Amino acid sequence: MRSFLLAAAAATLMSGCASTPQAKFYTLGARPAQENAQTAPARLSISIDAVTVPELVDRPQMVVRIDATQVRIDEYARWAEPLKSQITNVLVADLAQALPGALVTGYGQWAGEAQSYHLQVDVQSFESAADTATIGAVWTVRSPKKGSAVSGRTVVHEPVSGQGYDALVDAHSRALAIISRDIAAAIRAGLVQ
């Protein structure tokens, strides 16, 4: 009788484990290079010194907006690494594509300090909804010459082109590419003197 109870308990435990959903992990990604990207000036280097994100999304779980006052934190849909790190990595890759030939580094790493543009990005909104990914960011680029700076604000509402988290993450990646293009355009236009 005792072995029967142990077997029944083991079967119950095993069936409970079998029905537990498995977590899925997601990463943001750089967009493919555009053919019309302009070559960066010689010896241009950009150092991304800081990226901040709202505390609501600064967690491993995906946060999806349900309505104006409610969000859902999904325990089984997670970022593969911290969101700040992913945003920095995508900005590095997207800026390098937008400014071919430029040396772009993240987290204030050395990029030829005296000749480096320094970039700070404050992501003020990182919204995930069923049909739209929204990123609002204030960015500041400081010139290596006399420390003059230019700031801009880019808000992108990118449609989600499918179902599920893969499509949502892809929309966020496209939104970051647009922000990167705005930053690259400011540098290219010589606004940062």
C-alpha cells in the first residue's frame, strides 16, 4: 500500500511539472543595413555613455499595456538580457549601419576619447500593446569640440505586423532603428559642432 501511495504522489508531481508553461526569451535586434546609408566622416567615433529606461519595463518579464491604466507582466515571456543592455547594443549596431565607417561603442567604452561624440539616451516610454510598439526617447549628442551638444526627442509608434511576442519585439527593434536614424542625421547634418 505504501509503495502505491508513493507512486501516486510521484505521478501527481510529475504531471504538475509537465503542465508548467516554459518561459520564452526574446532579444531586440538591429535592422538590416540600408543601401542609401551615407559614409561617415573620417575618424568619427561615437560612445554611448548612458541609456535609461522606465522602471516599469526595467525587469526581465515582458510588460504589455492592456489599457490606459493596466499592464500585464508576463512571467513566461522574458528578455534574454536586461532591456537597457539590449537597447544599447541595438543602438550601437543601428548607428554603425547608419554611419558606415564610424566607430560606435556602448557604455562609455573608449572610442578615441578626444574625438568621440558622446550620446545619452533617456527612453521615457517603452510601450507594448497588441497592435503598436511605442518608444519615446530624449537623446543628447555631445560634440568632441568644446562639449557643445544637441538634444532631440523622437517618438515612434510602430505597428505590430503579426501575432505574438516575436512580432512585438520586431516592432520595437524597428522603432529603435528610427531613433538611431534621427541621431545619425543630427550628427551628419553637423548640428553637433
